[in-house]
Amino acid sequence: MCNNLRMNADTDGCTLDTDGEYVELAVEVFAMLADATRIRIILALRDTELAVNQLAEAVNKSQAAVSQHLAKLRLARIVTTRREGTRVFYRLANEHARQLVADAIFQAEHALEGVPAHHRHPHETAGTEHQADARA
């Protein structure tokens, strides 16, 4: 069975039924992520941990605003903390939020581009560049 909003569940026991109990919890997860600052925070934390002041600089928001967003993300168990002296460092609780945000960005690329970069094969891009060079 899947864990609810913890987002660290083993998905082997999950069912993707349209009337499953986790649909409502999934809606809560998407609602939590439906904020540009929270998406930017998750992107900033995707491969590292950062203190509030570092996150504020990375997402170009005040420390107070970032702290409020982090509190919500922490409550939803999307981020976790580690204390070092007086500093608190934030990191993603697991890979699921990172993947959700990456997939959302990839989906957004479909609205803006013909063939998004994540669907292009390296040889297709290289071939296109060589064709352009030949035409020049």
C-alpha cells in the first residue's frame, strides 16, 4: 500500500485507479506545487541542500517569503531539514518532488516548442546543426 503525503512510498503496491484513495492526496501534492516560488525552491534543492538565505538568493525572494514556502513544503514532507549550529539546511525529502517538477517542466516545453529538447536525440540535433552548416 502507498504512503499518503509522505511521497517516499514504494510504488509497487500503488494502484492507479481513478477512484483510488490516493487521487485526493495527489491533488493536495499538485496544489502544494502550484506555486512558482515553490517550484524554484525544489529546482534549487534538486542536487544539494541549502540554508534559507542561500535559497532566497537562488529564487530571488526575501528570506521571510522563502521561509513561509519552506514551512509549507516541510509540512507536506517534500523537504526536510538538517541543523548545523544555528543554521538550518533544507533538502528534498526524496526524489519524487524533483521528478514531478522535472516532468512538469518537460510538459510545459511541449506547449512552447515543436519537439522539446527532452525528446530530441543527440544525433538528431547534431545532424540538424550539420545541415544548417552545409546550407550556410
